[in-house]
Amino acid sequence: MVEIERDEESAPFFDAANEGELVIKRCEACGHFAGPATSVCPACHGRALAWAIASGRGSLVSWVVIHGREGATTAGIVELDEGPWLDARLVDVEATALAVGRAMVVRFVAAGAEKVPAFTTHG
């Protein structure tokens, strides 16, 4: 897995995750939602993006099972109900039960000193 590191720009994302909330960015000009690492609105190309609370619900776009020394980990791409796609770990799921379009809900898991969003098929 990718090493997680907080910086000044990502601090609001990690602060929210540590409180059990998923935040993404929203364009102040057109209202379009964008992923947390986005710095330019994909719809209008505006640069005035603010953090906004997301529903934490979405649907599975794709997934992969990664086999390692410590067992298997499932990672996937989830399209949030607000529109952006997030890469995330999938937790408490059987890979054989996954399907494109499957409803997903956010959970938060420890990644070093930070909590990060992960998704599961049940809330």
C-alpha cells in the first residue's frame, strides 16, 4: 500500500477522516465535486475549491486482489454518489461477492498515524 503522509494541503482531509467524515473538494464557481487531491475543477477549470462533506456512499467501478506475504488485500475504485472516483482499500468484503455497480459505504481504517477512507459493501 502507498505510504500515507499528511501535509498542509491534505490536513483537512485527514482531520475529517480522524473524525469519521469523508471530505472531497467542491468548486466554489460551478458547484462541481472533485476528488480530494484535485487542485483544478474538472468541469470549469476554476481553482477555487473548498472542502465539502461527502455522503460516504458510492458504487464499485473496479477492484483488484493484491496477494502479499501478510495475506490478500482488496483495493478498488469507488464512484461516490457526488461523482468523483476514489481509489481505496475495500474492507470486510469477499472478493467473490464484488461486482461492478455494487453499493459501497465508507469506513475509516488506520494507516500509520492517520485514518483513511476504506469501503465496504455493508453499512
